[in-house]
Amino acid sequence: MDGSLGLSYFAYTHTRRRGHDLKRAALVPYLFLLFSLTGCLYTTHHFNSGRILEPGKTAVTFGVGRSKIYQSDCPDGYYRAFEDSRISDSRCQPDRSYGGTTPVPESQLVPAEITSLSIPKFSLDYRLGVRGAWGPLTGVEMGWHLEAVTNPATAEFDLEFGLPIPKRFHAQHSLSAGWGIGMWADNSWFFEYAASRNLGNRGQHAIYGNYRYTILATQPADLENSFRDWKFVSNLGHAHQLALGTFIRWPEMFLLPDYVTPEAVVTFPVVAPFFNIDPSLIESYVLNFNIGFGWNF
């Protein structure tokens, strides 16, 4: 959490020195500090085109989409089997007593049933340009991102660096690094590359793609007995994400968004964020379709 406060303070003091009154850059994230302690799963609303904002410029994007949640249940007349001194994630036994430590015959065990449900998902993304061209970099921006439902919500903070590219390509690209606040013994860390190709007479539109690699914070489903015993152990995972989208700028109209950005995101492997779900029983990847509505200030 100290890192997010430090980033906000840096943005505020740096932009003040440049003559910009951007107190909101430091104050707004504090309104969401409670969210920073509630989740640790990856996000799927990225909307990263590789374009870097000019110093003092901001972009706020509200994202909507859908996400799958999973549930593991036993068939009627069965309950969770007890295997290897713990409750099984994948098998069920008949709803009758075998008495004490009497093992249940293998022939009596049946697989658990995995069902999925598609639910709405929302995000709020804030970006701030903090520096213009700097050495080989074309600019620097920072931001924070809130997204729910994840597990149950996720907060992320990052820095993004614009990379040089000849103007004749009519393109932009960037590298970013950041972290998501974990809810247990560690945090998530991610690295992302994004690139876009300008479209339109003035390059106001773009088609973009990005790739993100996440070192994923420990999930409750990975903790097994250590969670029940309140032991702070670390069990980091990983996730890969590929996105393809478009950035479309609209004519300026009062209250309406300045731009819209639909995208498709593929995530693999899929992480089961809840207890009693065997990861081998769910899909190896998931495809999400999202759309973002944004305003520039």
C-alpha cells in the first residue's frame, strides 16, 4: 500500500512543479483504499493502446463486460470426499457414514460437478501523464485501476513508459510495470507491452494489441489447510493475457464520452478463485469481451 501512496504523491508534486493543478491525482485514489485490501485476482479490462498522455493530461475510462464464475457441487445424495487428510476438490462420496476413519471404497466416489455463470463486470481506470519526452522515452504516465467482480475486487497501480518509434510508421508502443494489492501474504506483479497503429486522417482512431504477464498473488483456493490455520504462506501463480481492441474518438459532445474502446481479451491459464474447485476441471483459457467509455481532461 505504501507504494501506491508514494506514486500518488510523486504525481502530485511533479505536476505542481510544472504548473498544473492536479490535486485530484493524489486525492482520488485515497477514496478507494478499502478496495485495495479486498482482492488479488488478475484483471481483464486493460484498454491499453500504448499511447502516452501528455504531461498534466488525464484519461478516465469506465469499463463494462462480463466474467465467468465457477461453482463446484456434489450430486444429490453426495458430499465432499475426505482424501489425504483434507476435503477433496474434485470428488464426492455417498451421503452416509462409513464411520470414523473407515475409507470410502473407490467405487463409491464420483466426480464433483462444475458449473459456470456469466455475470456483469465493471472497472474504473485513471491515467495521468507525468512527464514528456525523457531520454529515449517518448513520455511517462501513471495510473490506477479498480475492477470487480474478481475476488471480489482488485486494485492495481502502474507506471507506463512510451518507447521510441519512427514517425513514418504512424504507431505508438509502450512498456508498463505495476502491481495489484494482494489479500493474503503477497501481491501480484505484472509487465505489459502495448502497441497501436493510427487510423483516420489525423490519427485520432487506432487499432491496438497488448500482452500482459502477471505473477499472481496467492489465491485463497491455493492455501488449503494453511488458510484455515491462519498461516501466511506464499503460493504465487502466473497468468498470460493477450488483447486486441480499437480506440475510437467521438466528436465532442456535452457529457458524452470522448472515446470508446471495445476489446477482446484472452486469459490463460484460468484461475479458480474459490475453495473446492479443482483447476483441472475448468477451461484452460477464457475469452472476455469488454468495452470502455472514456473522458479526457
